[in-house]
Amino acid sequence: MRFVFTPPAEIATGLLTLPWREPLEEWDDDRIVEIAQRGISRHIVRFVVDNGRVYALKEIDERLARREFKLLRELDEMEIPAVKVLGVVVDRGSGNTDLDAILVTEFLDFSSSYRALFSHPRGVAPTGRLLDALVELLVRLHLAGFYWGDCSLSNTLFRQDAGTLKAYLVDTETAELHSSLSAGQREDDLTRAFERVGGELFDLEAGGLLPEGIDPIEVAEEVGIRYAKLWEEITHDEVFRPEEQRYRIGERLRRLNELGFDAEEVELLTQDDDKVRLRIRTRVGEPGHERWLLYGKVGIVAEENQARALLNDMASFRGHLQKKEGRPVSEAEAAQRWLAGEYQPVINAIPGHLRGRLAPAEIFYEILTHRWFLSESAGRDVGTRVASKSYFDNILPKVPAELTEVVDPELALATPEGSPPDVPS
């Protein structure tokens, strides 16, 4: 038996004592857990808790396991949102017993499946946000030369990010990595996405989970429409007069940044009519300016949109301090006072039984939004303390527990009719 783990793997040394020489479906270990909203998979998939972390174990042919291990590592190096692969276990058989390999990945904290989002909608159906997140992920993959081959909602997990959703790739069994993709390869991925998304929504409809008025076919067609718009915005060339050059380049770069993409190379070509053609090579890496800026200032880990909202609140707090104290306040001082006096008290006040419903940064963002609505209604600023209490009393309890919530194994065997569980493999 051999363990091929991604270094450093000290955090998962406890996994070495699992019964690897037995078929995965027969494992009987205290660390095996059932996951809320887990779903149907082509392979045996089980979940293990070790040292406070949740891992997904998938039993699969060794060739495919090694291939998926390699692809997920490459995606991680390119900073494309995907689950983190920990390793692969091979040569598990003993005697005449021949067992498939097991791929080990870290389960994505604070994530939800598409079925969980439709089962517990917060307000309107999440259809548009789901599609935008899926399409952005697909565009990132295609820019990196990554052919998915199985683009679907089932093979994606979603994280809340300041009112939006961010998609993470889960399954790469059919994927291929090339230096670049042809139009035909991209079109094939879109065709498969249309078929799979449509089928998944029909499945939700059959289970009574799809809100009335949503047509699975129309939604599936939206994948290609939204993809085409985003791809065109990111990759198209612009032509303009030389005197427009400076501000037009800046305008285009700002637009790309707002969409969450960075420019790796800017090329200007002078045409025969003396006009200038702007060609931008887009970087496919995950955007991170605001995330790193927030982390550098106060050590908070957040998604990009969350970080942007928290930095804006920090800047507002700094302005309030300067006006109140009648003196200049440095960014560093304001950041630390904001952390100690604004952010941390809110996070510390989260009721124990509601911790883990959302990431701390997302909770703080939602309280900021809730404060705005309450203040608008009251005609005055109600303050963070009042907004927090109202949020904890009325809103956070309605947020469904995340997928990593462990459920009673016996209860997990009984799912409501027409509502098959859903965690992609």
C-alpha cells in the first residue's frame, strides 16, 4: 500500500490509521461521518473527520485517481477555485484482493451544493447567482486551457461571497489540460453544460424543489448566453484613436478588474488607418487584491467581495474617527481599532448554536447590509449593536447549516421522497 500525499501533509497524518485495505463502503470507523445534503455519485464516496477537518474519500480506478490528483494540483498552482487535493492511496489490496485507489480531498468549508441552495432559498431563487458563478468558473478554466468535459451544477460547490456566490470545481475525472482550447472544445463544454444543467433542474422540479415559473430549458440555455457575454467582454480587441489610448486602456482594465480578472499582458497594435488596436491577455488566476489587503491589515481571511465590503467599512470607520477626534488617524491605527471595536465584538457575539452557519466575514457583511435596511426604515443610523441583535434573532437562525454539518447516520438513510441528497464527487 502506498500513500501519495501533497506536501506538507502533517495535518492529515491521522488518516494513515484508517482501514485502507478494506473496501471503502465496508469501513467501520468512528471518524466516518454522514454529511447533510450529500448526494448521488458514480463512485463510492465517504467522509472522514480528523483533527477538526472534513475529508472526502472517493474510491476510483488508480489511473483516474492519479490523473485527477495531478489536475487538481495544477489547478491549485494556477489559483483557480477548486477543492484542495490531499493525496491518493494506491496498492490497497492484500493477497488476491484487488482494490481501486482512493482520492483524498479536503471538504470545502462553508460551502453548499446547488440542491441545498434551492432547498433552503434565502429570498428569491438562487438561479441567476448560480449561473453567474458557474459561468465565471468555466471561463476561468477555459482561459487556462482547461477542458472540463463534465460541467454541471453537481460537480460544483458554492460559497457565499457578500451577496453573490462563488463556484468551486469538485470533479475533474473527464478533464483535460491544454496550452489553450479551440473554439470547438469550448463549444463542446458548453453543450455538455446545457445538457447537464437542464437535467439537474428537471430533477429538482420532479422533487418539488424548483420554484414555480422556472423553466429548466430556459435556465440551461442561459449558461451559453451568459458565457458568451463574459467571454466576449474579457477577450475582445478594442480599436480607438491614438489620443484616446491612455484613458481607454485604463477603462478596459478597470472593467476587467470589476469582473474579477487581471490583465497579464497589454499589447497595442497600430493599424493602417492610424487607429490603435488594444489586445489584452487575461490572467486566469483568482483575483486577490482586496483579500490580501484585508489579511495584511487585520489578519482576516475572506472572499474577494467580502474583503471589499469590510475594507469599505474600515475606511468609513476611519473617517468617523477623524471627525470625532478632530485629528488625523492613520490607516494602521484605524484598522486595529476597527478590528477590536467593530468586527471582533460582532463575531464574538454570534450565538453558539448558530456558529458555522456562514463564514464570519459573510456574517459581518450581512449585518452591515441589515444595519443599512434598519437605518433606512428608522430614518437614522441604528448602530451595529442593534443591527447585530436583530440579525442574530431574525435572520441567521433561518440560514441552513452548511454541508459539513454531521447528521445521525440512521436518519441520513431516510431522505424525503423525491429529494435525493446531493454532494458531488
